[in-house]
Amino acid sequence: MSSDEASVHDAVAEAVRIVRESGLPNHTDSMFTTIEGEWDEVFAVVKRATEAVGRYGSRVSLVIKADIRPGFSGELTGKLDRLEQALGDAGPPSRG
């Protein structure tokens, strides 16, 4: 592993650590970290994580996608629960 790869891993790890320590519901996979909460608290965490990554170099790449649904919470797992329910209800696809 090159030193550039190591520093990228370290920077990502620092950002994920900040998200996890926030106490907000979150999920990290191989491509993204998803965080759920109120606008101000989520963006405060995003700002801290972005600043932490910035300490590892002169450039930060950030992708933000928002699903804003007033009155809903627990959707980080709720959407998956509903998907699994639908998959279970549907049964296997018919073949003809």
C-alpha cells in the first residue's frame, strides 16, 4: 500500500469516527456513510468530518444526497425493513 493510499484510509477513518461518535444513526458501507437526523445536527457532523479529512491534504471530495421527510425518523433501517417485507411478500418471481 502506498503512502497516499494509507493517508486516504486514515482520513476516511477519521471522518467515519466523527460520524459514529456523533450518536446519530449511521451506516457505513464500501462507498458511502449515511447519517440520519435533524438538518442542523447532521450538517454539524458533516462539517466536522469534512474539516478532519481536510487536515490530511489540500483537497476534500464530498458527495451529499438528502432525503428530507418531515415527521419521519428511523428511516435508516425502516426503508430496508419495508423492502425486506416486500421481498418476502412477493415470493420468488414466476418463470413463465
